[in-house]
Amino acid sequence: MAFEGLADRLQHVMNKIRGKGKVTEADVKEMMREVRLALLEADVNFKVVKDFVKKVSERAVGQEVLKSLTPGQQVIKVVKEELTELMGGENSKIAVASRPPTVVMMVGLQGAGKTTTTGKLANLLRKKHNRKPLLVACDIYRPAAIKQLETLGKQLNIPVFSLGDQVSPVEIAKQAIAKAKEEHYDYVLIDTAGRLHIDEALMDELKQMKEVTKPDEIFLVVDAMTGQDAVNVAQSFNEQLGLTGVILTKLDGDTRGGAALSIKAVTNTPIKFVGMGEKLDALEPFHPERMASRILGMGDVLTLIEKAQAAVDEEKAKELEQKMRTASFTLDDFLEQLGQVRKLGPLDEILKMLPGANKVKGLNNLQIDEKQISRVEAIIRSMTKEEKMNPDIINSSRKKRIAKGSGTTVQDVNRLLKQFDEMKKMMKMMTTIPKGKKKGFRFPFM
């Protein structure tokens, strides 16, 4: 995950000062030295690091901090606020034209994931904002680029406007906007051509397209894995086209996060969205404050809630609650719940969104065995309908059959049945214990 190394370093620094009843200027100076090193190691732009450290130092040695009741916590608050400001301050929403359609030009170099991101953005606009987007294939140079966008459109059930690779991209974009107005589309997302590097021909074409389409947004798609190169690319595109936003892809990868922390400060262009995986729904609005909280180990409950709301079926949740109350929760219900949890994303990443998770020993190195969850699912799927409804009928011969069918052992089957039985007993207790007296319980297999 992006920022992992930076998060570890900063959390270590913050923990040193967190509980201090008295913080001196020397303490702040020592902390800032470590913060500077942590940011530089994360590939943050040198000038950005210098300015950040200066701002934090000035505020941290102010009277309101040093003379406060909890100076250690006040310093951490300052670091969080300045980190948030560094990344843009607040979530920058996508534009909405006063008269539809809203035109969005997607620009960037080859290999940054521009075409896929265009599809992801269309999907997000339709699902979360209830908009009607039109995808436009204007990359006529890269082999199979048009076909790739058409395939994405088919997967997402979103229309793609294309005139092949013999018509100029400027003309394609012009005709696409006319069609969008005629057929009442809310958004036109133009997938433009990229190059291996910035050149005059590319920029001239994009400038012409900007002139003709008068876009409401020009989004640069950059690969977060490229670090400071991403910042340099953003600077060049911004000087030539006047960007309105940046979309960082592969922020879920093994990247140091320097690009995300430098782009806004260097180009004054906000990061509007981040790619957090390969799936077509893995594009998220970028929230600087939430990201700052995660970097400093304070969790990210709001994003977790949003993920849960998107993944959980409300009607099924009510039905499940009723089953828990009446102790009629079955292995089929449990299987369904495992599926809902998996939709939230990798479990180790989900756990890190909880406040205080950074204080849990070993959590940073925790590797949740997703294969174990798959084994549990396989065991339940190898049972008959009757067995799932009433696990008490599962005798030794049935256990052998289930183990064989799921590619597991009888011991694995026994473990699942025992834990499921314990969980049902706990659910029953939780529906009968008076309010305020409920005991915690460990969710099986987690």
C-alpha cells in the first residue's frame, strides 16, 4: 500500500512526542529532523519538504502549543493539519456544467492507465452520482486503444462513441459532444492519445481539442509508482494545457507516496481521484484529510463506512439482524456475510482504517490469509442444503465427504463447525444481555 514506509516512520516519530506533558523547542527540532528524512525517503519533492518542515516548526513552537495542557497532541494536530493542506486541504469535487453535458478531457502519457481510468470514472459517475456518461475514443494512434475502450464500455454497459482511426481526434471529439447534446448525456469523457514522452505534436493536438471542446475538466492521469517523474509530467502538462485535476493510478501498489504529497504543492492542481486496484470500481475520490489520518495512524472511518454502505445490501442486513435475534442464522447466511466482507477489499487494509490500529502490535506486518477464507467458503459450499440449515446432523461420514469435496481435512471441517456453534451462542447471548452489558467476541477466521 502507498505511504506504508512513510506512515511507519511518521507514526514512530509521533509516538515519541504523543504523551509528553512538556515539549521544548529542542524536541520539536529533533522531531522535524526525522520528519524531513521520512518525507525525503518517501520521494517527496525537496522544496516541498523544506516548506512543510518550516511551516510545522513555526506553528509547533508557538505559545498555543508549548503552553497547552497536551503539547504532544497539539504538535501531532499541527502535523496532521499541515499534511492535509499539503495534499490539497479538502476533497475537490468533479465539475458539473450549468448546461449539460460536462466535458472531461483525460490526458496523460502511455502506460499510466488512462483508458482504464476513463472507464472507471464513467462507472463511478453512473453508480455514485446517477449520471449518464458517454465514453469517446480519441486515441487513434495506439494499436487496440479504441477496441480497449469499447470492451470497457461493453463490460460496464456504458456507450462508446468512435469514428475509427482514420478521422482526426479533434473531429471525433466535436461530433461526440454534438451527439451527447442531442441524446441528453450528462458527461462526455474523452480518452485522448498518449505518448511515451511529452512532445510538441501531442501537445498541439491536445490544445486543438481543448479549443474545440472547451472542456469543464482536464484530468491528467499519472502513475503514482513513478514518484517524482509523475510530478514533472504534471508540471509540463499543466503549463501547456492548464490542468483542473490529477488522477493518481496504482496508489494501492508498493509506492512511496511522494507524488501524492508533492503534486498539489508543485502544480497547484488538486488530486481529484485515486486508483486503488485493478477492478473497474476501484476508483475513489481523494480526501486529503482522510489520507493524512491514515498516514499518521489515526484510521479512516469515513472511507470504511462508505465502502460498507456500497458493499452491504440494506434489505439483506435487516434480514440478517432478524435471523440473529431469532437464532436462525445458518451457514448459508454466514457464507453470504463472508462475501459481503470480501467486497470491502483486502482485510489487512480494512483493519488499518480503524482508529488506533497502528498501536496494535504486529498489525503493520499482518498478512491475513485470504486462502483460509476461501477454504471456509469451499467447506460450506460442499455441504448439502440440509446440512447448511442444520449443522447438527453432520456426522463423521458426512465430515469426510465434505472435506474431500472441499479439498480440506476433517479437522478443518470440525474447526469451522465448532467456531460457527460458538458464534451462534454468542449471538444468542447478545440478544438477551441487557443494554450496556454486552461482551465483545472474536469473529471466527479473522
